[in-house]
Amino acid sequence: MALTDVNRKLLDVLNGKTITPPPIWLMRQAGRYLPEYRATRAEAGSFLDLCYSPELATEVTLQPIRRYGFDAAILFSDILVIPDALKRNVRFTEGHGPQMDPIDEAEIRALSPDGVTEHLRPVMETVAKLRAELPAETTLLGFCGAPWTVATYMIAGHGTPDQAPARLFAYRHPQAFEQLLHFLAEVSADYLVAQIDAGADAVQIFDSWAGVLGEEEFAKFCVAPVARMIASVKARRPHAKIIAFAKGAGLLLQTYRQKTGADAIGLDWSVPLSFAAELQKDGPVQGNLDPMRVVAGGAALEEGIDAILQALGHGPLIFNLGHGITPQANPDHVTDLVRRVRSFG
């Protein structure tokens, strides 16, 4: 069935339309809160083995679609497959999060895109399999990490509470840091184009650590590289639709859409709904339910959903969480969430 013959609601919103009720998907919707995911994860062996297995990655991506009928499926992968493809010895240790070999100035100068495309070929196979197996009306989202966020892990070698190692490196070695961001923007743009060519309908750029930066640093480390990426993708694929999610950016989101060229902006749960409504006047927004409301369920969940729908449901909105769903979320609460969103209007 041709794309013109189906109605993918999320794509309609990315084109600026208001859909009632709004389309819904959840960040990390394929994850540890689902028993079927935990079973497949155990079968895969390591987390990266799961990411690079087209059969198993397709299966876990489809699990929440089967269970909840979300309007979008997001490719199951990880933002750190890029440094993994760059041979940074990425590994995921239970209880410790992702770890890799910290990068230094000399290694930044030596970075090469050679072999990255081949390393990530299984991801493209997953995208193609997903588009073939998903319901025709379900939007398929690809994604990658933003250069700043990926760079924070590459420099520290692991996640940190405030990304102090990356901030310090950027102040001490500004040229090397700029070179790293520029390189990551280029290879990440190539990666997104490859996902679109493999069958992704739209893509999201995750800048999960944008909130630790000041105004000047946000402009240099977050806005500029993401703008470069989006310009590169759209120069090659003019019809590409891109969601940019700069978690924790707060008031700096005011000009984020205009400066990056994103079609929609993702909002974390700390963004006031009055401010979100102002941002929505310029185009689609996505978000922004606190994931803890899904854990709590009941009145807390219902009140949070209703507040978002009342504030943003009469404009172009993609309903989502303000960050990823957490492992302790009750799958039944997600059922309640989807039902309540879809009863709007």
C-alpha cells in the first residue's frame, strides 16, 4: 500500500495539522516495564546484541504496538551505537549503565567515518523489516542522539549527573570539542538519512543532556550541531520530518525550533503548559507527561493527561511522556493512559 493511500496521524501532525484525539507514542515504549520485552532481552544476551539483531530488535519494537496500538513505533536501538561504530569499546553493564573508552584530543583528531555505515547495517535491516511488518497506519520513527549528548558519554566514558567532564573538556580544549561535535553531526546526519532510506517515516534527535548547559553553551553545543544535522538531512531528503528533543532546555526552547529547523519540538515534563502553548503557536509540539504519573496511575495519571490535553490538544500535538517510560511503570497504567488520551474530544 502506498503512503498516499494510508492515514498516518503522526505524520499529519508533523505537517502542522491538528488531530483530535492527538496521536500517541511513548519514549522507551519498548522496554523493561513489559514482560515480553524482558523475555526477548534475556534471549538476546547482551543489550548491544539485541540492538544489532534485526529479528529481535524488530520483535521488541512491535511488542508495544501489539499491546497498545500506539500511533508510532520507534526503532529499538540506542544513541550509543554511533560511538560503538566508531570503535569506542561501548559496553552496557547491569547496574552501571553504558561505559566506553574515554576519548582524548588525539583520538578526536583521528576519528574517521570509515566502516560506520557497514557497522550499522543491521539497524537498517531492522528499519526495513519494521516498515514491512507494521500496520500501514503506524508511523515508523528512527532516531539518533544529538552530538552534545553523545559527546558527553564519549568524553567521560560513562554517564555523569551533570556532565562535568564534557563541560570541562569543552572549556579547556574548545577546538577539539568543536571538531568532535562537527564530526558527530556529520555521521549522525548520514545515519538518519540511511534510516529514512530504509523506511523510517520521520526521525527524532535526542539531546538528553541539553539541560546542564548555560545559554551560550546551549547555542554552541546543542543548537548549532543539531541545526547542521537537520540542514544536512533536509538537503538530501527534503521531505524528511524531524522531531528535536532538548531535555531540560527550559526557556531556551523559545527559539530552538527556528534556529534548528526542526519540524516539531519535544518537551520534557518541566516545561510549563502555558509556555508549551506559546511554543505550539509556531508548530507541532510533543510531550510532556511526567513518567512518574504513569508509575503512580489513578488520579495522578488522569489529572496529568487532562491538563496536557486541555492546554495543547486543540493544536498540533503528539502526546508523549516528558522523557522515557521507567522500568517500574505498570503496563496496565499505560493501557489507562492510551484509553484516556483517545477519549479526548
